[in-house]
Amino acid sequence: MTVQTHELRPAAPRPRSRLALAATAAVVALTLGIGGVLGAFLINGRGAGLGSLASFAPADAAMYAEVDLALPGAQRASLTAFLDHWSAVDPDAVLGDGFADVVDGLILDSTRAAPPFTYTDDLAPWLSGQFAMIMRTWPATPTDPMAVVVPEAAVIVGSRDDAAAGAFAERLRNLAVDDGAGTFESSEHAGVTIWSLSVTTATVANAEFAYAVTDGALVLATGADEVRRALDTRAGTATLATSAEVGPLVAALPAERVGLSVMDMRASLDATLAGLSDLAPELAGRLEGYLTGVPDHVVGSISFEPDRAVMTSVTEVREGPFAPRPLSAAMAERIPSDALFYAAIPGLGTSVGAGIDLFLAGLASNELGGPMALDWVSGFESTTGVAVEDLFSWAEDAAVYVGYDGRPSGGLVALTNDASAARNQIDALVGALVREAGSDLSVETETVGGAAVTRLVGGQGMPPVEIVVGDHSVSLSVGEGIALGKLDVAASLGLVDRFAEGIGSVGGDARSPAVWVDLAGILDAVADSMPEQSTMMMMVLGNFEPFDFIAGATHQEGGLSISRTDIAVR
């Protein structure tokens, strides 16, 4: 089978070098890394299904990921325009003819001798640009912490010239044998030759590597059995590519994309709970109760627009304590306009309470430090009359923010329908802090406009903390943060055009669970705090200069929860 690829090369390429490739790789890694940490979030023009390599994955695969480096549709032009925002980056070193030159140079450097193969002659002629990884099941958690569990997994490399792919694989196999790796054994399955090699190390016994070249693909797997399963799956009908459960989720992703992933959340959680049931049975029991509303699957993708990288994720909507929902109020209107970071969190009290409950269950399973920590918790609850998991039960929707105006500041604003409980539980928490800190922490209280105000003032450079409990909300500010009643709504983040446009561009609105990171503002703040003589640091910061902001939001659509996060450049 032959898979055709296409190339769009810049008319005037920049000078090629391994340094240029390193700079390009750093930008791409940084962009993808930020997106990976924050999560992923709707873009117009949806409907493409999984790639052809998904036919090797069973419908119930624990995890599947694919990358299309052929850059379909407008993705090549968009990624070129995105990378072009960095003067030190050479898009041609990754997307054009320069890539082969640079990779061949890296191969030569790594071998320090005549290279056994080159990208130009031995890889480029048959690689299609499509790659996929399949994990058929989640590995069980070993009871021996030193044991290494080899997953049931396979990597699929798309081929547009199977004869060339087979010749390359044979060359590597012979090189491995010459280097003393062992002897490969061959077997036949469904007309395909499978080559396998047993491997034994100090930590892994009887592990196996196997591969086969089949129609349009090179299959690499953790054993000949996995290769056979991949081949049989492709020959059957129950594949991930035809899954009725996953299909609607994938259809909600951008039609043009560079990468995609599918995760069976239920299988992952079942494997986690199975491992915990022996190591920490109480924690496993508590965790299972909280996970009843977790969706069965989550799919995600990464794609590019000329001025941004886009991460999108889609899940089924399930009923449960952590099911996504809109905010009950426009929380950004309660946050200062110059906030560099903002995150809106629906149901803060429920999330924090669950986290504390799970933490306590984990302590109960910890024979070393657990008893001492639980004794402290018991003493706290006895003194204050408040269960630690209920400390924030009064909190409903909330938002946190961080700012900088010569020095860091930040805070939290949370809505509440039980101001009395908020006052009691905050007083209990403050009292515990004072008992622990002693004379190093002083407390000032007053009532302003019917709101209870508590100020914590400490020494040794501790920034001041102010807590204000009103009738329907609670605010906590650190440093020069804005406490309740001191913020002019007209000067709030919610009314800043750049913020509203950024959140709107990812499908959000004033009441969407959202994240905002002002990358340009953070860069300015860091630069302002650097000594003028920090030339090297300023050069490093220059690599971040094109970044503008990160915006992410989640909304529901047709029984699906769709999230999008953009990393935008200016």
C-alpha cells in the first residue's frame, strides 16, 4: 500500500543548522509542554475520524495516540506561520528540506563513525509521517515496588514503501545481532513474518521485542503476541477506528490536527483501584466512591493556527460531584484587571473536601507517618470542633488569581450561601495557624460594612493576608491583593477586552470554568525584576517574547463536555 504525502516548502529558507533545529524543537516542546500541563480545550470545522493506523487498535484499547507529521490540510502552513514568530527558529529545519540535513548530521554525531544508515537514504523514502502508539491494557500495579511491568503495547509506523521499510528493519536486525543483542526468531501469522527477540536484564526477565512489516505499516511491539493481536485487530471489525463510543467524541475534535489521543478512563481507574486495594484498601474504597461520575473516555488533540497552538479535549458528560457545569456568577468581574493568572473553579468546597478526605484515607494506610499525622488532625478537630474535610464546605464557585505590581500578590474569591459557617471555619483555621506560629503571627479583626475582616500580620518577610467574609462571598488576599469591597468592577479582569476576546476565542463566556495566563505580562514582570547586568537571563527571556497568553475554557454541547486551551503568540 502506498500513502501519498505532500510538502509545502518556504520559498526563501533560512540558513539551516543543528542549532536552528534545537531552537525550533525547544519552541515546539515548550508550547506542547505548557498545553500538556494545563489540559486541553472547540474549534470550528469538526468531523474527521481517527487516522488509518487506529485500525490496529482494539475498540477497548486502554490508550491510543497518533501523530501525523505529514501535517494535513492547512496544518503545515499554520505551523510554519506559528514558528515564524521566533527569529531564531528555522521552520525549514523541521518542515522542509533542511530537516533531512539536520537529522543526518545528528546521526553522524551520535555514531562518531561511518553511520550505518541515513535519514535521507534509508528512512525518508518509506516513512509516511504517521505514527501511533497502542496500549491494549493498563499494566497491573506490582506488589514489589522494584518490579518492572512491561506493558502490552505496540508502536505503529506508517509506511509508503513496504519493501524499503522491510529492508531497513532487516538492516537494524542484523546490526543488533552483530552487536550481541541475541538471536531473532521468525514466525508466520496471517501471511506476515514476525521477528522476535527475548530480552533479559537485571530488572526485567523474559521480556520480548517483536516487529513485523505489513501492508502500509511497520509494527513494533512488546512481544510477538502483541504483533499478532494488532494484525488480527486490523483484519477484524471491532477496532478503535469503528468504535461507536469513541467516534462521536473524535468527531467533536478539530478536523485538521497534528496529534490525537484516546484514553479509556474507566480502564485506567479500574487498574489504579485494583493496585490500591492491596496497598491502601481504605483509600481505594474512598476513591471509588468519588469516581462514579468520571467519563468512560477522554479524547484530545493538538492543532495549529497561524498565531496559536490549540489543545482540544472531549468527554462524555456524566452525573456526579465533579461533573463540569457553568459558574453561577461571572467570577472574573471580581478579579483585578491586571491579574497575570486567573482560574475559575466550580464547586471549590466539594473538590477540596474530597481531596482532604482522600488524603486522610491515604494517611490511614501509611504505617510510617500516618498515625502521627492523624493524631494532629484529631487534636485539631477536638480543639476547633470542625472536621478538617469540612473546612471549606461553605465554598461554592471560586476563582484564584496572581498579580504583580513591583511585588507578587494574589488571592481567592469564593461564593457562599452560608456566611455563618464560613466565619466559624475560617476562625478555626486562623486559630490553628496562630497556635502553630505563636508570637510570630498577630491577628487583627474588625467589621466593615457588615463584613468580618481578619488580617494576619507576620514577621520575617511574610506578606500580609486579609480575609473578608461577606453575606454571599469570601475573599482572601495576599500581599497587595484586592480584598472584597475594594475592587471597582469597572477595573475588573472580566471587563478587559483582551481577556474577554481570549476566553471567547476558546468557546468560553463570563460563566465558563476558565483559565487565563498573561504570558506577555509575566515576561514583562520578570524582565522588570531582573538586574540590568543579567545579560544571559535577558537573552533567555527573549525566547519567550513572542508568547502572548494562554486561554482555556470548558462548555457543554450535545451531551459532551468540550474544552479548549490556546497558547497564543503576538
